[in-house]
Amino acid sequence: MNGLVHSINISEGGVPKLPVSSAKVEYGGLEGDYNKFRNEKRNNHADRAVCLFSLERIEELRNEGHPITIGSTGENFTISGLEWQILEVGVRISIGRATIELSEPCAPCGKIGSSFSNRRFSRIDHEMEYGWSRWLARVIEEGNVCIGDAVNIVNT
């Protein structure tokens, strides 16, 4: 299962996350990216260090009429070419020089509502629309990632 890094997205807080050409993936997340939930000292959620979403899913949602754009749902990596519906908790993925492990589907919230017609962000809720959610991941091995880098499933 091979894919490519289509976009790397960061922000100083909130959405949308904006594209950068490269980023260092650290145990706490992408350098330069801030996520209140993840970065507050009392939370320290290493399992939520990185968020991924599928370019193909974004394009399909746009075809359905949703105003979603790359980074508008808060994903750090927009990935093309992976079979999104086969992803599950525990899958390890090499992305550039980093390795991550999927920890949970990312539950959508109202902060991404403007990416969906009628604010129907439940369209990417894993429980309601299996295979359409963003994914959260922990960092197993830190490393640099650039646009165009390979994305490979290491195990399933």
C-alpha cells in the first residue's frame, strides 16, 4: 500500500491548517503546529500527536457539494493513494523519515463545521460513516517529512 504526502498542514491554533513544504515530526506533533487539546500540559496526549486525512476523501466530499479544502478539517498530513477504508487502530505507517502508529479515528467537532454543507461534520464520523474519518496517530520515530514523500503501511 503506497501513497504520497500531498500536503503538510500546520497552524498556530485552530483551523484551517495551512500548507508548508516540509516539517519535522516530533513525539509531540509537527514542529510549528499548535493544537490546544494536544499541547496543554495537563493533557499531553501523545496518541493524538498527528492527524491524517485522505486527499481522495476530500475530493469526494467536494464532489458531494461540501466546501471542504485541504487543511480545513485540521489534518496535518493530506495523503494520496492509500486505501483509506482499510486503516485501523495499530497500523504503522512510514511517512517520509518518520514512523507513526494509528491510535484512533478522529472524532469530528463543530470547529470543522464550515467544511461541510449545513455544518454536517458528522459526514466524517467513523461510527456513522466507516472509512471516512480522519485518523490520529502517535509518533514512533521522529523525522522530517516533505511534500511528495512516500507513505507506506509498515504493518496491518
